[in-house]
Amino acid sequence: MSNFAKTPEPPYYAVIFTSKRTEVDKGYGTMAERMVEFASKEKGYLGIESAREADFGITVSYWDSLEAIQKWKEHAVHKIAQEKGKAEWYKNYSVRISKVERDYSF
């Protein structure tokens, strides 16, 4: 993903997922693609931006409500990815949820 997400006028929400990867790949790329595919079909999904360098990554997904974020967190396939992430793919990670009050771009 190299494009900026096309988000609406604020307010909306951002889920910021930062992660430090293990050396284990075992289907990580495929699962990451599936997560974007499934998330994009969820009600309230607005877009995603992601960057990765070696073992460190940042993914920001945008949502129209806290309820949509919670529903995505509880999505069955996302839960499987979360468990595999904890068990195999991540040394550690952090999730931050923020309300976007203002945005601008060049």
C-alpha cells in the first residue's frame, strides 16, 4: 500500500498499529492482504495506510466510529490474525485509537 487513504471531512477515527516483527513469516503476507480485504468490506471502514521497514511497521486504518472499530476488532478472521500475530509474527506491538479532529494535505 503506497497511497494515501481518501478520508472524509473530520471527525473520524484512526487506529494506529505499530509492530516489531519476528523472523517468522509463515503466511504473514497473505494474512495481511486478507485483513485489508476483509476490513474494507466492514461498515464504517474509510481507508488504510501502511509502511514497513525491515522488522518495524506502522499501519493506520481509518473508521467512521468507535463502534465500527470495535466490530472490526471482534471480526472472526481478524481474531485469528490477532492470535497468530501474538504467537508467531510479532515481538511486540502497540494499538492506539485516536479521534481525528482536523486534517490537511499538500
